[in-house]
Amino acid sequence: MLKYLVILTMCIASLLGCAYSTKNISLDDAKSIYVPLFANETYRNGKTDRPFKKNIDNVVSDAVLKAFLRDSSLKLVSKQEADLMLEGAVTSFIREPLRYSDLNSDNVEEYRVSLGVTLKLTDLRDNSVIWEKENITQVEDYYVDGSTMSSEDSALSQAAYDLAKDVVIQVVESW
């Protein structure tokens, strides 16, 4: 009896189909995307806890556009031609000391930059919001002294590049 039950279960499973896909069912037929310039919300209403970082919106937007071009799953087009729209805002940029040259020193050797964004993916064919994500964060560390010395702008570019790769994955392979 148990043997027949197992065979019956296997037959039913094969008829129903067990498929795995990394693609979002609602995005299966989407071919194009529009990505407007990200908003820069790192400084609002005189708040001092989130420092303003000039042109951070351009850095992040450029990284996201280049990531979509590299991936090539969705064609970048104008809003009128697009199936999808990805809107974003840079909501935080924080630079904090990570390592000092010695315990009694104010001389910082290494910093960490943290970049935060919010995203909204919309299907423009029916104007439905597919998903919204807040507080997506990417960090990058950099040294300000020594042979591996780097700059804050270089660290920001790397953080934006890594964040953009993750954003494309979330759009293209979300399920």
C-alpha cells in the first residue's frame, strides 16, 4: 500500500510540475526599463544628522544605469517606451572613522562610508507598484594613509558600483 502511495505522489508531483525560477512571474514579459535620476535626500530641512553629499545622486544613478547596461536583461529606454520604471533616492551618506593610528591619537587611518537608498519598481503597463524597498545599504572601507590609500570619492564610487549590482539583481532576478 505504501509503495502505491509513493508512486501516486510522484505522479501527481510530476503532473503538477515542480519548477524553479529566479524570475518574477509578473516581470516575465518585461523587456525595457526607465531609470530616472535618483533623488538626493541626504540633506533635508536643515537636519544635521544626515550630511549633504553633493552629486551623490549622479554617482548612484550612473552606477545603476551602467549596471543595467552590463546585465542587458532589460533595455534602457525613455519613460514612454518602458515596461518598468525604477525610481530611487539616496537617503543617507555616512562617513565614520574605522581605525586610528594608535589608541591615544585622533589620527584616522581608515574610514567607512555607508550609502543608503530607497527604491520603487513600477510596472508602467498597468501603473502597479511591484515592490518598494527602504534602507538598502552598501558600505565601503578606505585607508587615508599608506600604500593602500584611497579617497572618499573612490570609496563612494565603489559602494555605488556594488549597490548597483545588487539593485539589478533585485529587479531582474526577484521572485
